[in-house]
Amino acid sequence: MSNQFKRILVTGGAGYVGSRLIPKLLDNGYKVNVLDLYIYGKDVFESYHGHEGLTEICGDIRDAEVMRQAMTGCDAVIHLACISNDPSFDLDPTLGKSINYDAFRPMVRIAKELGVKRFIYASSSSVYGIKSEKNVTETLSLDPLTDYSKFKADCEIILAEEAAEGFETVIIRPATVCGYSSRLRLDLTVNILTTHAYYNKKIKVFGGDQLRPNIHIEDMADAYLCCLAASRDKVDGKTFNVGYQNLSVSEIAEVVKKSFSEDIAIEVVPTDDNRSYHVSAEKIKQELGFTPKYTVQDAVNDLKSAFEKNLVTEPLTNQAYYNIKQMQEIGLC
């Protein structure tokens, strides 16, 4: 069956999730425009260079003309581009707001102007804040605790306001992504703990009781494919959590520890980061038939394999794997 959408714009497509998503889109017959600043490397899609379906555009989503160029001819958009996570956002709140919030409504309006049919927005499960409910579902209130999560929630409101006949909107609230990709991040919980276990034989756990929803990067990419393939009536105007295993930080540390034959020490230290939430992904399973396939253990194994094969260069010191360090180095503004 042919794809209902032919050309997809993926903003931030050369990022951590995008580096897995783009190959999957191409392999599934989509034509893809990638719009990215490429601050973490220009060879993310080296093996796809020359692919007739791939167009790479180095540019800023805050530039309206660049957005028009990137979006022309596209009938769907997957918006991944942002300053990711709280520490990166806090590094320069003005920069974070300009990218994560100020650029959003103009981008959505350009999409409508150019005839984009489906707009998929990557929000965050952090918009829920701290919840006492056993399962955090899409029906619960949003109580963001940080500017990063607040602007993610605000953009959800904007997208709902801009919804129109013929312009389908979908909001995805991902859990914390984990696992190996060609544009690797080692500043995410599972990835951090696995890196330190492998190279230092020691894991430092901040707090430990906080629950963290997790999703393997392969499953995260497949969730976007699922949202592209779904019929309008199943996704238009809807919001979906995407997650799999809800584990405390201490439980994640134990999964990592048990993955090594050597003795891995675990040090627990206090933290003021009390964000804790148990995210339910039952809605996307029931309504779209999406079920994750990969576990946190799989992510740990994938990272270990990459380390053993020397696919990762100087993982403890290479700033390209750490968003804050790279942003500081290049002076992104």
C-alpha cells in the first residue's frame, strides 16, 4: 500500500531521534527533507548521501524563509527541533524560548499556508510535572515545573488553536529516550549510567526514587511512523504518550549493573530534582495499535556493543555527545 504522505519535513532531523527516524522513513518509501543546524556533525546520514529521497538543509527554524524553503512540497511535518531538556534550556533561557516557543506559531502558520496536511509535534512527558496518580494518562492536567516543559505545553496549546479543516494535528509526549544512534546523546539517564558503568565501573545515582518513563530509540522512531501511517480519524487533534518501562532511577541503575560481569559500584547522592511520573502509553496501543518492542535492557546492550566496537569516540570527554557542552563550545545564539 502506498504512503498517504509523500514528502516529510523533519525539523531537527539530524538529532538523536532523527538520526534513527530518517533512515526508517527513507526505507519505508517516504521522501524526506531534513532541516537542522547540524551542530553535532554533518555526516549523520553519510550512508544515505546520494539517496534520491533525502534532501538535507542546514538552517534555523527561526528563519521564516528557510522554513518556507524546507517545507515547500511537503505534505507532512514532524517537528523535533528544540533545545532539548531542562539543563540545556537553562544554559540560555532566551535562546531556548526563541527556538522552543517563539518560532513555533510562525512555523505552524507557514505549514498551513503551504498546504501541509499533517503536523506532528514532539512535546514531552515532562509537561505533566509531579503526579500522584498511579498512571499518568493524556487526560490529566499539565503542570510543568520548568521553562523547558512550560514552553512544550504552551506549544501544544498553540497547535490546538491553529487546527483547521485539512490541517491535521498530532501531539506526541515522549518518555525519556535511550539507546544507541549515529547522533548519540550520552546525557540521558540510561545512556549516562551505561557509559559510566562501562568506562568507570561506577554509577552515580542522584536521588533514586524518582520514576522515569523510558522508550527505546527504535520504538520512538517507529511511533512517528505509526502516526504518519494512521488514518485522519485516528490521529487528528489527538495527543499520545509514547513510553514503555516506568522505572525509578535506582531501578535503572540496577538494570545497568546487572548487565556487566564486572562489579559496578553504585553511589547514591542527594538531588533537588524531584520530577517523578509513571506515564501510561495505553492510549496509543489501543487506538493506533502501537506496542513498543525494546526494553531498557536492550538499550544498555546496544550501547555496550557500540562501545566494544569502538563506534563511540572518547565518550567521557567528547562534547559532541553532550548537548550543553557542544552548545557552549559553538556559542549557539
